[in-house]
Amino acid sequence: MSAKNKKNDDVKKLQSEVKQDASAEVLSSEKSETVSSKKVIYAEIDDEVTAIFDKLKVISGKHIYIVVPQRAILFQSIVNLKILKRKAEDGDKKIYLITNDPNGVHLAQKIGIPVYDKADEEGRTKLFSTETTDERLRITPLKASVNEIEENTPTRLNERKISISEVLQNKKERKILDVMKIESSEKQKAKKEKSKFVIVSPNRHALIGLISVSLIILLVIVYIALPGATIYLTPSASVLEKSVNITLADFQKNKSELDTKSSHMIASYPVDTKFTKSIVHTATGKKLSERGKNASGKLTIINTTNNAWPLVATTRFQTNDGIVFRIPGAANVPSATANGPGKIEVYVVADQIDAYGSISGERGNIAPSKFFLPGLKESSRSLIYGESSAPMTGGITDYISFITEEDIEAAKSRLNDELIKSAVSELKMAIEKKGELSSSKATYTLLEGEKAIKIGEVEMNVPPDLKNKEISEFTVNGSISVSGVYYDRDEMLEILKNELLLKKSPQKELLRINEDSTSYRIFDWNETTGKIKVTANIKGIEQYEIDQDKESGERLTDKIKEHIAGQDIETAKQYIQNLPEINKVEIESWPAWSPTIPSIQDNIDFEVRDAAKAN
């Protein structure tokens, strides 16, 4: 096929494609929109980011359109666009790009900057200049993917309607130009293929040197233009405490005064109840049953003194384990002689209860042991003692429990304490329930303190025949009357909070109010008037206000920026730490290895942390 015939086929193919796309071309054109020129700024091809941002700052609107020509410095790096976007957002502005630079469209789309195109009256895209007399610009959104850019952009619609034949003609002209571009590209590719065999390989050292220099230049640019720092400030905080005199006035007796909402006066209400409680107490008395037996046996009493030692009946001999044995009758232990200590053998029987209150029983069946006399002084126990040469036998553990006098008194004391404790608890629960059932869902609270709660005498019901009764446990019951005063806790808190706010320093903010720290002391109680005067206390935390949205906070952060810009991090940290408004400071720089604070103040950000959590 000749070149002429091939070209004719290409033209026919393009005409067919134009006819198919004509409808879509018209629809796409209808999506264009106009923008006021007051919202448009024009970038020069050699404008740096800072120059564009200076132009952007003088525009009052929030939506700014930036016309950027092809091959502009702005499109040399995605970092430039990121910086421009961030600076705009810091100024509460949103930017849009108007360009037909393929690389610019691609980079802008990657970081989420909308891109538009401008078209001439014939529908062909054109380059932009900084000179325009249009009061409004007509723009059309562009699309881009990560890997490719659409070369054909939608055309603007003229005020008059255009015919399909015009659209086809325009499309045909663009397609023919595309074919010509392809042919030109193929010729250039063939030319490169022919010449690649004569290209001399570059010097390796020169190439390495070039790459190294490029990297150094890039690092210098990054080091100068892109450093940032975030400074975390923890304001200085202190505990704020306030004491307020508050009157709790009986609602019925002081209704008229309460209705006038007298300052520092809240309503109080009397309450009383009678509470009954039963307890079960365990008997501690123990004795052997008919089956139980005490161990018995023989032991030798040894006297090391020069005098005879008489012992009365039931004299105790005790092991180190607490088992107690007694002699049934009296005994006289002879004195020591030249041949040795005086000795006498006696019969002994174990006690039912050992030295620690436990049943002896079979525990009394002990091996040969040494015994001391617990009735003697510690210093005399080595002078006279007992020893057994054979085991004690016959002990059987089988016992029954019984109630002692001590058990009854212990039960009474325990019931008394539990009645008082339970009565106050029940009174509090009843008061809380009153609040829940009220229309206002009040937080009613029992007034506590010296003489605030009046407790009557405990009335007990104890059976008279309990003593020595052979049972393991027994029941006693009793009742008690309790009365007091309650009030709405939220009303008291409201007074305390307001007073705390009044005490706060003007340069500080009230960070937190510790409601759990509330306490009070009763200093006057007039039962006739029904008024109770208390001194109530509350604590909170106040900190210096470093809100950048407020004048004081903005003034402080601007002051910090001016002093630390361009300084090394440690010097900056020391300066900030010495400010009275600051308790703690932490600095994070970007890049992480940067040793200094950015020289550009706009690259310094602040975050304020909770002083209460830091403490």
C-alpha cells in the first residue's frame, strides 16, 4: 500500500471516530462553568511557591483559581503543590488550578487539587498569559490518572449553538494533528534507532559525580524550603480552691425567703426512719460430748532448787503446742541433793480446751515430752518442770458447741454497730429515691457531719436463756430510729462553681472542677428558724490559656515564633520552658534529623496538651 493511500485510510478512520464522539463532545462541553476574574490569579512560568502564595493572600474569597502555564516551576515537584495547598488551607482557602500542563494535571490530581481547563472560541486549548480583560473565565474540569493524562479536554460552549458538522470538523482537525504527531514521533524514534550505535558511553566517574551533585542540590533545597516543627505545649496549671458560706434553710419554715432566691441559700428537708435488723452469731463455747475423752498419763516433776516445792491440786503442766495437763491432787516435790535434782512421778489428765481455746481431744495423745508450769514466772520455769517418758493416751475428739456470756455480749455489740451503719445507709438510699421520683430528678443528698444525723437508742431482743445453750449459732434482732436533713447537691455545686469561676485569674481558664473534692463543715444550726449554716469547699484546676483562636493565645504563640525561628531545638526548648505560662514543652521537627527550628514562622505549628493529664 502506498503512503498516500495509507494516509487517506487514516483520515477516514478519524472521521468515523469523530462522528461517534460528537454527542459526548457536546455533552462534555455543557459541563463548563464561569468564574469571576476577582477570584483568579495568574502565575508566571518562573514563579516560586512563595511568590504564588503572596498573590493568593491578597484575595479575599475562600475559593481561589490559579492559572498556571505549561512547564511552570510550580509543576517541577509534587512538593511545591503540597506546600501551596497546605499554606492555602492554613489561610482557610481552597485552591483550584487552571492549566493544560499534563504533568501539572497529574501531580495536582494525586494530592487532591481540582484542575480546570480554559478553551478558546473555536474549542481548541491554548496557553495562558497573565494579561486578560475577561470579567469572567469559563473553566472546565479536567481528569487525570496516576499513569496517564487525557490529551483531549472538553471545549467550552459558545453563546450560540454549534452544529454537529462544526464539531466534526474541529474533531477531524485535531485527529489529523494527532496522526501527524504520531508520524513525527515515529520518524524521531527511527532516527534514534539509527544513531544509537554511534553514541559513546559516558564516563562513569563523571556520571557518578553528576548524580552526587544533583542529590546534594536536592537536599539543600529540601533543607531550606521544607523543614517544619510541631511544638507541644503543656500550660502551667495550679489548684484553685474556694470556700463559701451556704445556708441550708428548711423549706417549710423559709419558703418565702427561698422563693426570692436569696444568695447562697438552698432548701433543705427533714427526714426520719426506723430501721430493724437481725443478725446470726456463732457460738464459740466448746466442750467434749459423751463420746469425747481427755488424754492422760504420767510425768515426772523435776525440782532443781535446794528447797522442797509443794504443788496444789489442778496445777497445770503445758507443752509448747499449748496442750494443758493437770495433777488431780496436791504433790510435794523434794529438793535437790548432792546426787541430783529432786523428783516425783504424778498422774495427769489433759484439759478439754487447750491454751488457745481449741478442743484437746485426741490432740492430747502426745509422745514423751517436756512440760513447763505456765503459772510460774518466766525466770522460774527452768527451776521446776515436768518430763514424760511414755506417751499420753486415751484422748478422743468429739465435742459440742454452746453459747457463752462473751458470745452474747459480742452479738449485742455487733448488732448495735450494724444497726447504726445500716440505718444511715438505708436513709441515704431513701433520700436518693425521693430525688429520682421528683419531677426535677433532683440529686438529693443527706447532710452529714457532727450532730447532723440523730440516732436513737438501739432496742434489742435477746432471749434470756441463751447462756450455756448447746447450739452452734443463735439469732438476735433489734431496731433503731434515725433522723437527718437532706438537700439538692446540684444546687450547692452550682454556687461553688460560680464562686470558683470568679476566683479564676483573667489570664487563665478553668480546666476542670473536681466535684468529688466538695466538702463542708457545719458551724451553726438553729432549730427554731430551721437554718443550718455550713462552710463548703471545692477545688478545681486552672491553667494559662493558650488557645490560638483567642487573642491571648495568638499573642503568646506569635511571641514564641519570633524568638525561636531559626534557633537550634535545645535553645528553643529552654526559652519556651522558662515562660511562666508553660509547664512542659516537647518539639518534633521535620525532617527528624533537622537540628533547628524552621526560619519560616509559618512552618511552626503548635498543639496544646491537657495540663491536668500531665500532672
